[in-house]
Amino acid sequence: IGYVDESSLSSVTIFMNTPPTGGKVTVSPDSGQALETKFNIGTLYWTDDIEDFPMSYILAYYTVDAKALTTIKAKNTNTQIATKIGQGLESMDYEVTCLALAFDVLGDSANTTTKIVVTPVQKSMEALDDLVRSEVATATKSGDTEAINNVLVGTMKSLNSANCSDAPSCSALHRQECSTTQGTCGVCLSGYA
């Protein structure tokens, strides 16, 4: 109950968390062959409020759709990995987008990308089988589950890639690039039926 000519005031200060900023993803070399070239992929230069540390990172890649990420380094505080990855799409000149996601301790995140070129593996099926078996055996001995995953996923991407040389202009049809079915564009782009 108040009195005439009486007033009161209260205030609340709300602090909002902001995501990490300023990061960069690096890849060396910037081109190579699927399952043959070991790519050194890392992320650096991230900044955030000191109370939001330590940060954690995911390293991944994709060919067409950023929603279809292939994770090559699970979320942890490590900032780099040396790994072999699957090929890009012929219809996109074998371009692969590498992505780094940075998370602060409160769960806010940001990402950055860079593009590399990963051409198909040039081996017979027998030689590819030998390569995959050798890589998996080496990773198994060292207990490196990420390496096992990366070899198997890279192999599947290479084996499942389609010959897209006779595909129509998928962008003109508002569809994703040809990737898994010979001569056929992918699904419709967002906003098109």
C-alpha cells in the first residue's frame, strides 16, 4: 500500500554469455588424396571471457550439407588432429569444407570453416582393402577410436561416391549437388518442393 507522492525503484542486472569469437581453422596440406593424405587440422585464436574457460572443440568436415557433418575429433580441449578423410564430390571439384566448433564452459558456441580439396583414392579394390585393414589395425593397437572411425567413414564416403559427370545443373534445379546416385541431383534445397 503506497502513499500519495511516494515512489519506489528496483532494478535487476542480467549478464548474458557471449559465444567464443575470433577463431580460425587451419588445414595442412590444403589438398590431397582420400585415405592416403594425412591432413593436420587444427583451430586457434579463439577468445572469450576468462570465466568462460576452458573451451572445448569439435573438428569436422562436410561436402554438401553443413547439417551432415562428419566428426573427426570429438568434443574435448584438444585443438588439433592428424587424420585421413574421405573425398569431396566430383560435381564440386572434390571440395571439402573443414569446420571447427568452439564451446565455452557455459555451452555457447561458434564455428569457422575453410575449404580444401580431397580427390578420390587411386587404388584397386584389393589395394584399398589392404590399406583400410592396415590403418584399422594400427589404430586398434594404439586404442585410437577416432582414427578407426575416420578410416571407416572415409572409406565409406569414397566407396559410396557416385559418378556425377553426367548430372544436370543441380543449382539451376534448386537441388543439392549430385553425390550418391549416378547422374542424379540431391534433395531439393530449403524452400523448394
